[in-house]
Amino acid sequence: MKTRAQVLTAFGKPLQMQAFDLPPLGEGEVLVKVLAAGVCGSDLHMASGEDPRTPLPIVLGHEGVGEVVEVRGAKCDVQGRPLRAGQKVLWNRGVVCGRCFYCTRGEAHLCPERFVYGIHRSTAVPPYVGGCYSEYLPLDARTDVIAVDDVPADHLATLVSASCSGATAAHAFDHFEPDRDEAVVVQGAGPLGCFLMAFARDFGVRRIIAISRSPARLDLARRFGATDTLSTLDTTSEERREVVRALTGGRGADAVYEAVGKAAAVREGLGLVRPGGRYVAAGFGQPGGTIDWDPFADLVRADLKYVGVWVSHAEHTLWALDLLKRNLGDFALMITHALPLAEVNEAHDLMRRGQAMKVALLPHA
């Protein structure tokens, strides 16, 4: 079996289309025809050499939706139903061992053997193509596969972010479920921020304050549940703090969700939480700088709950997928561009320039 895939051969350089011979499937493995691959902000960081996990050369892409081409032996979806050729599927981006201390205590996302499609395995390692920027992708036998035959064909590309930003947002709410009468702030209105807002809305939160530098993203944030928006272009950090306090009876937000991945956002966000509130950092997929902070004033005296959210696992992907399916019209607006696989470098450039919210690559368009 042959496939073409876009390969990152050097940091800061354009990706190159290459052809690969895929080895025969092993027991329990699945070959999928990639129908849509999401371009994630993390892909841009990896392409620039900012993520220390990135081996070279590599096929990027950890967000994918596809069609089953072949199944070797017995393999079921996450609901225990045998997979068959022709099924439309989404797969969990991370693959874990299922046996270690973390996997057996419900913390599989911390598995020391975990690898992620499009992040951890280079083209030097069989099956050579390990990311979704490809026409075809072999899935490891341990991959959690989710059937999505119930989603209309014209919305399959809408699903690409479910296993990344969607699942990470679900993980954030897995730590603390908000109450209806709470006020929350979401720092950042990219895909992760919009998922965080959509989850908060789904919980019935009545005041959701979105902060972003992009006017277009703030407009979209209202579609995902934002009741108030603040632009970092038009306000200072202190002004935003005063607005948040004015909207929350002078206290500050009950919970602040970070979806930026920059240390400066954390420094500001800690000042937006009320005493006894929660700060949930979900936006760091790679190092994003450091800050000075006072453990007494910022954490202890404020009785603050500070939580870091590292990636996600299958149950979070299922949760995100359920939310997405119930709001397909809103999430379709997140995909601002759909391009053929051959135009991956244009896709990256669009996102770097801030001209795209989310690009879906269509390998067979």
C-alpha cells in the first residue's frame, strides 16, 4: 500500500510531499483513508522547532477523521462493536499502554509510554507515516477508535478538533464542574477557548467572559456562549481586571480558564480569580515562558485552586464529540478554510498570519 504525506524535514522550512510504502498491518491494526486532517496551533509550534518532543523527519497532524479501509484481525470501536471497511471514524490522538500505574487508575493521559499521532514518531520508525497529514494512516492496535457514521458527510471535517482542543477542554471541566450561578473567564478565543466556552454554556453558566486580541474571534466567541467580550487590543490588563470585577460584584471570576499557552496570560489571569476560586491552565502544549509569582499572595492567601490540564484521553474525546455533534452549526464556523493536502504550507501560513481560525486539510479533495 502506498500513500503520499506531507513531511517536516527541517524546522522553519516548508513541508514536502513524499511517497511512502506502508508495511502490512499487524494484528488489530486499522488502515484509514484520511478524509480530513486538522491543522492545530501545536503543529505550527512543532514546525518552528518550539516543541522539544518533535523528531525529524516527521509527518505532522494529530487531528483526523477518516474511513476504514482495512482491519487486520479483531478490532472493535470504543463501544465494543467490530470495525468494518467503509465506516467513518475518528480516533483518539494519544495511544497508551493500558497496563501501567497511570492507565489502571484512570490517568491514562499520564502513561509514560503514551505517544501521539503526528508528534512523537518520525518517518524513520515503522510504519513510517504516523501523522494525519497523509492520504492514508495506519492506526496502532491500541488506538481508541470512535465510529462517526451518524455525522452527515458535509460535517465530517467539523469533527477534526474533537480529539485535541475539544478533549483538552473536556479534561479541564473534568477537574471542576461549574455551577450555573458562577461567572467564568476564558483567556483566548481560538479553538480551545471556544470549546471551553461551549462546555461552560452546556453546564448552564450564565456569565462567560471571553478575552482575546482578535475581534473576529471575539465575535465567534459569542456563538459559543460568551456573554461579555474584552479585547486585549483595546484594553490594558488593569482595565480588564476592573471590568471583570465590575461584572462579578467586585469579587472576580469564580473560575478562569487559560487557553493561550503564554506565561503572561497566567500572570494576568491569576488576578482575575476571586478568593477561593479556580485557575485552570489548559493552553500549554509546549513551553510558554515563566513568571514571577508570590505563593502566599497568589495561591495561599487567596485559597486558590490552581490546576494544570495536560492533554486528554478517550473519555474526554467522547465527551467533546458529544458536545460537538449537538452543536455542529456552531463548530462548523470554526473551520474557516478547507484546503487540499498539497497546500499544507499555505494552511500553516494562513494560521500564522491569524487569517484562519482552523484549517482542515482534505487529502482526497
